[in-house]
Amino acid sequence: MKQTNPSGIFHDIHDIRVVDKDMPELTPDSVIIKVEMTGICGTDLHIYHEGLIPKGSVIGHEFCGELIEVGDKVEGLEVGNRVVVNPMYQGIGLGLKPGGFAKFVKIEHPKLNHNVYRIPDTINSEKGALIEPFSVGLAAINKSGVTPEDKVLVSGCGTIGLVTIAGLKSKGVEHIIASDISDKRLELAKTLGAKYTFNPKTDGDLKEMVTKTYGRVMALDYSGKLPHLTAAFECTGVSALLAQCMELLAPDGKLTILAIYRNEVTLNPNLMVYKRLQIKGSLFYKNEDFLEAISLMDSGKVDLSPIVSHHFPLKELQKAFEMQADSSKSVKVIVDGE
């Protein structure tokens, strides 16, 4: 009986289906990966809620697995290697090439430490599925110019906010305030390295809290003083919170934006000018970020397993998406390979 490849496709908004597709065929310059685990990403949720990609696309781009076939022209990779994939080179699971919500995935033109990375056995399947989002956080940190001396705010403690906190801690940053409306996520933030937490629903005014925690600094063109907040990472996608970060930052403050915003954002450009703010956006990553993520997890310096809240089998992919979409119940949902 011919083997099939159960695959999770985007059928329509709020409609993810698992269908049997043909096994991918090996070519001389490709590899076949048997998927171990795949994470549901914020980008996947945008697809789930809004579409954005062609119907019938096999989604999932945060995955790890084992090489079961390697083409004759492929160098540096062997059958049995456990690997993760940089999905951005070919749009793996993002509407261009089939992704990791499947039993098997074909990667064309694989190149070691370029779009395919070996992972050691010290990194189990669950952690392997977290390497891609961790690379997102590390890329933002590396781009931001943050140093261990900075006094930092991380706005939003979803997966990206949490992995950013873990990355900051791994780089020696001690002064980290995590802000979120979920006490559960704030507890995870403390586990991963945040020194302070703030819940706007219960903890009063964030400016007062930041000022009390980090002290004040004089600002040119402003009367009085501002909180001595030197860096912020905005991970919520809420326009008011992006504006809040700009208002709270001290002169020469560094603002790094990792979120995607559904609505247009109105900002005060005078804040950027008067405070000489350094504002950067960060979405993807470099090879160095992937390799750093693997190294930090291999050494045990970073353990992201606490953020995984749920596991689902591939056949229950729709339920997995429904759970990931409910932020009151989930943090990071992982889909197990079959």
C-alpha cells in the first residue's frame, strides 16, 4: 500500500484540515524530514484568522525532525541527523512550500547552517520546535544594541516576549520588567529571567512602576524627569502599547518592535526627535541567530520548555489552533508528529 503524508492545510478562515497528500519525492538536491514536533506561531494565527495565504497550503514553520532520505548531491547532511529548518529562504509553511504540520516535509536545495541546521540529542523534540521562535527573539536582541547595563521593558509575554526575556537573561541583562495582562504568563516571565512583572489590570500605572523601579532621568525639552528606561521590546501588536513604550523611554532609548499590528498606528514623531529614540523593527533572523539559539539550548543556559502549555496530535490540528487562539488558556501549543 502506497504511503501517504497526512498534512495540515489552510482550508479557509478558522478552518484547518488534515488531509492525506502524496509522499514527497526525493530529488538529488533535496532531503526528506520526518517531522517530530511543530509549534503554532503567531503568524499561523494570523493565517487562521485572516487568510493571507492560498487555500490548500500546508502550513507550519516552527518544526524539527529527522532526516530519513538525503539526495546524492546534498553535502554535510546524513540520514539520521535531527534538524531544524530556517523557513524564510523558501517560505516553508508560509504559503510557498509545504510546511511542518505534516508527517513528512521535503526541503529543496538544503545547505548546512544556511537553511538546515543539525541539532544534538541534548535538544529534545519539544525544545527543537522552539528554536525558530527563539531565533526571532535573539535576532531582535542582537539588532537592538542592548547591553547588560540596560534597564529594559518587555511589553507582552506571549511566546515571542517570553523567548526575548530568556535571550536577554542569557546575555547578562538583569533589569527586565515584563508587562502582560496574564498572571500566568508573568510567572513564566519570571521563570525565564524577568526581575519584575507588571499587570496593567491589577498593578496600577506602568509609568509609576517603571519610575519607582528604575529611577528618573532628566529629559531635554521636557519639564521634570522621565523614567530611566533605556530599552523596550514591543511584542503585543497593540498600538496603544507601542505609543506607551515611546512615552516611557528615556532619551536615547532603544525601542525594538517585534509585533505585527492589525490596525494603523498613530505615533507622535516629536517623541522620536526630542528623545533621539532609536527605533528598529525585527521580524526574521540571520544564520548566526539560529546557531546561537541552538548553542544556548544545547549548553542548558536557556530552557524554554516551561512555555509549552499544550500538546496535540496532528490529527487534532484544528483543536490545537482553537487552543492557541485562546490566550487565556494557552501559551505555546505544540503539535506532535505521527
